[in-house]
Amino acid sequence: MSERMDEVSVRRAALSRRRVLQVGGLGLAGLGLSLPSLLANEAAAEQKRIKPLADNCILLFLNGGPSHLDMWDMKPNAPDGIRGEFQPIATSLPGYQISEHMPRLSQQMHLATVVRSMNHSVNNSHAAAVYASLTGHDRGEQGGGTRPTDHPNLGGIMARLRPTAATVLPQVHLPYMTKEGAGGPPQPGFFGGFLGHSYDPLFVLQDPNAADFRVPELSLQTEVSSQRLTARRQLFEATGIASVEGRSAQGEMSRMQERALDILSSEQTQRAFRLSEESDAVRDSYGRNIYGQSTLLARRLIQAGTRVVTISWAPDANATWDTHGSNFKTLKSTLLPQLDSACASLINDLTERGMLDRTLVAVFGDFGRTPKINANNAGRDHWNFCYSLMLVGGGFQRGLIYGSSDSTGAFPASHALVPGDVISTIYRALGILPTTEIYDQFQRPYRVVPGGEIVDDLLA
């Protein structure tokens, strides 16, 4: 299947290049066309041939590396020093068990796809592992911060190829711009990369659990009335700034300004941030903490039309799921109860609202943890050679356990996958072929996903 799709993509790409040359021979200016607009039309035509299985994605990114051995792929028969402290419990999917500290999620496994055979090349740098996990671009141990040549995030590519209405936020990132260690640079993989800053998400870096939660970026200043905003829009349009073409910094800024004006005047988008409209019972079910309320806000944003919401579950790479020390204590007391409440409530809400079929809930991190338990108060270290993730709704199979690990959870035993495979399959579910060419600000072509294959067995 994937080989046939690659062949078709190559033929279409060749055809597209021939058409560019043919039109170029006639003269683009004479037809009122520009090369960027022609390429955009080609990309749009390509996407029309793909039927989306889903429209939206909420990514719960467990930044730091969650322990697969103590969550999704427990090894109760492994030797001491590998077997964890937690007990496995039965789930709603016969024959499959997960950690006792995820009781609510255990009753939703019949809705989920769990992959237990993930791996990639990065074991040291969180930044490089995060980037590979989110983009499918595994470039090895190249750490550090963001680069203008980075591959775009999921929300950026969706905004480019499946844009939302002008009055809707295309993508939102909560509640932290996660850093590579305390005081370090922001991690790559969450930004628009070579598409430019206009394809960055809106970063909402306030605590939705705070009583005074608000988003200043989306609020009119007190001295600016809606009438004045309308007048500013008319002036903005009359000056012609909004129609600046090309990929220059001026053009990119004008697009961002135009979208900001649309959103500031959108009651639908403004209302999504009013968590006070939710009942106390609903808010309590998600968890009265920054991650629980961020997850609830993600659901409200998807309801308002946002395409992609990402929750990065750490202020910095070492703060939460990077459990080199006290792995079991931290998971038991904080991380797993918070995840269980937030994720289970999200899945339940989406199901009750009839939204789960068209909304993908993806739960994964940058890698797993070592089978061997260390002496740092029973911690586990980085482990990229095998880890697990969960995908619920949004075109993915229900009740599927895909792949397996060996007896200690150290290496895949069957159906090994890399991030590019999963990211490619997510794009396919969302209506985008991973082989589709997109163009940077200098009109250089790139594949949506640099490497990887669509895994048809994961899709419904």
C-alpha cells in the first residue's frame, strides 16, 4: 500500500514540475499567476484526493520520557531489578493490562490503539528526541534549541494544508513552552520551522487552573472598543497591507496581524477560553491542576474549531516525566493520577459529545525508561530502544494492541515502528499524505514527513 502511494506521489510530483515549466514557458505574469500561488494550488489539489478520517488532534505530550514499563507495557514476571513496584490491572480490553495507577483509563482501552514497539536513535538529548517524536525527522543526537530550518510541527502543517476559518485559532500550545532543562532554550518540534513564525502555535502560558486565568493576547485592551477594532480593521485593509504577497518578513507579519484582528472579533474563539462556563463537577473530573485544566481547555478549543492542541506536560525537560530518580514515587503520587484523570475525562467528554470519531487523542513522549531500575531512589533512565504510546479515536483502530516488546521491555519483539511511521499515519488520518511536498519561504520542497510509512493496520 505505502509503496503504491509513493509511486503515485512521485508521478504527481513530476507532473507538477512539468506543469510549472509549461506555465513558465507561457509566462506566469501574463496569466496573473505567481510561482508560490501555483505551487499552493497544486498542493491543494493533491489534498482534495485524500478523504480525512479525522479533523482534529489533541496531543498530550509527556515531555521527559514516560516509563512504558510502569504504564502500558508492564512486565510482572520480569526479574527483580527490572520488574516495577506497581501491579497490573485488567482493562476493558480482554487480555490487556495496564498500571494500577491508571484505573479510569483502564476502562477505556477498548477504544484505544496502544503501540508497544516504538524506537528511534536518540537516547541522550531530550530536545533531539522530542523533535524526532513530534516531526518524524530523526536526525540523531542534535540537541540544542530551535532552528529556522527545523521541520514544522503537526499544527503548522495542518494550518498550511487544512486551514481553519479565519476567526478560529488553527493551533494552540499549552501550558508551557518547554525548555531543554531549567533555563535552557525552547525545545524544537513545537514550532512552524521552515514555514515561518506565522505557522507557530498560539502559546498560552498562563495556568488555566488559576482563578484569574485569562489570555492577554486574545483580549482587547480596556480602552479599545469593538467599534474601534472594526475601524482599525478597515484602515488595515484600506492601506493594502493585508494583501502583501510572498514570504517576506513584512508579508508574514501582515498575515499574523490580519489573523489577530479576525480572532479578536470572534466570540466563538473568545468563549473557548472561559473555563468558568464548565461545571465544578466537570472541572474536578479533569483534575484541579495546570495539566488537567489545560486538557479541559483543549477540548473546548477543539469544539470551537481549532485543529490541533498540544499540551507539553513539563516546564522543562527534567521537571516531570524524566524520572531518573524516584520513578515509582513520582508516578504514583503525581504523574499517573493527573494523567489518568485528565485523559480519561477528555476521552469520555469527546465520546459523549459525538466528537471522538473525528478527534484524535494522542498520548506519547520522547522515549521510554530503562528496564533496569537504578540506585537513585529507584529511578529509571532514558531508553530509546523500545517504548509505548497510545492513540484514541480520530480514525485509529479501537481495541488494538500493536507490536510487542521482549521479556524485559528492552527491545521490540514484533512490528517495530519509528516516529516517522506514527506521524505519517496520524497525517493520513487527518487527510494529508505524508509524501506531499510543502515549500519553505524560499520555495524549496520538502516532504510533509521526512521519513516513515503509513501503517494501515493502525487505521480503522
